[in-house]
Amino acid sequence: MIRFACVLCWLLYFSAPPAEAATLEFPASLDQGTAVFLRVLDFVPGAKLTGSFNTTPFPITDDGLALIAVDMETPPGDRTLQVTLGNPNGRSETLTQQVVVNKRDYHEEHITLPEGRVSLSDKKDAERARRETEAIRAAFRVRDGLVGFQSGFSQPVQGRLSSVFGSRRILNGTPKSPHNGCDIAAPKGTQVHATAPGTVVLVGKNYILTGNTVVLHHGHGVISLYAHLDSVLVRKGDGVSQGQTVGRVGTTGRSTGPHLHWGTLVREQRVDPMRLPGVAKGEKIY
């Protein structure tokens, strides 16, 4: 009887289906200036997850979610995505996937401004603009904090897309840097909503270039910027929920009319806000 029970246990052990191996859910190709979710599936509970994209490390949540971005000017070509799982049993495994970065064709945009607004000829104004720009860049380098983008993103204001991401601006006939956000035209005073839960890391009052400006951090170095606001309705350090009003559309700073300049970065990679998960599907939560 004992021998029969042992044989039965042996048969059950070797006939049981093996545990599912961990896998990656990620597209095989990405366009320049795009951010997408990476999902690590079927990994051992309690495993420590670390990742790298073309050798650059990125963070992953405990439940296996990360936001991966390709900068607007990343050279096209093959990249390697790797996720290492440090399992509780002391063993580790690495999952690897090849990803192709595709070239994206950007628009060319001609803009005419009064000569006095093309460049900052006054040294005091130029120095002030430099300090304000550095304050914004410092906010872009924030990394700590709660992750708030797991449910995706939403468009902060509805309106006409008056300037698209990546467009090469020809300002009064002179080529300038590519547009690293998108402009949404809307009536002055229209509510501007947080694209995802986050923390206010900067409130800029009447900046020379971006006017009244708000920067939110959504965790893992995921940043959203709202510029040219008529008024700001949050303070630095505030936690905000998705859809919460952070300000109102205006035309402050260097602006030709009421609109929101909306920019997003993923660990300083410039990405098209209109291609963020959720926004691309037209989801709206307010």
C-alpha cells in the first residue's frame, strides 16, 4: 500500500503542468517620441525586477509595470530591452527582447512674431529666462515619489491642436529647436486638468518664456508640464488626482494666443503627449 502511494505521488508530480514562465508584453517596434507600457507577466511573487533599454536602466513597479520611452530624436535602429528577475529562491533570470526604433517624420511650422519677441536682447531678461529654464529642467530630474500613471493618462484640456509635437519651428525665417510638446488652443479661462495622479514639483509665476507654469511628477521620472496658464490653482508639494484642475488656459509668457502648451518627459526622454497610453485611445476621465 505504501509502495502504491509513493508511485501515485511520483506520477502526480511528473504529470502536473509546469509553472508558467515569466514573459514580457511589449511592442516589437516604437516610433521616435513614443512612450508605451511594459508589462512583466507570470513572474514569481516577490521577485525583484530591474530593467534596461539599450543599456539605460529603468524602474519597474512591484507588480511588473514600467513606462518606456524613446526620445523624439533617438536615432532609428535596433535596441535591446532586458528585464532581470531576482527570484526569492536566490536564482535570477533575464528576459530579452529586440525592439526596432522607427524614424518619424515631423512637420515644419513657420511662425512670425514681432521682432522684439524673437530674442531676449535685454541681458537681465536673458539671465532671468536662463534661471527659469534651469528651474524647469531641475524639476524634470525628479525621480522619487509615488507612481501614479498605472491607469494611463488623459488629455488635460479639450480643444484644437494648434501645434503638434516634434514640429520644426521656423521663427521669422530662422530654424529653431523642435517643438517638444503640443499646443492645444482653447478659450482663456478653460480648466486645465492633471493628465495623471502626481505631485506638484514646480509652480512658475509669470516666466518670460512659458508664463505661468506647472510641472507634475507622476513617479519613476514621468513628468508633465503645463505652460502659458492664465492662473495656477495648485501649490508646490500638492498631491493631485487625475483630472484635478491645476490651472486655467491663458496666453502668458511667449504666446500668440490662448492655449495650453503640454509637454511630457519620461526620465528626460521627450515624448509626444498625444501618444501616451490612454490619451492615444481618446479616454477622458473628467
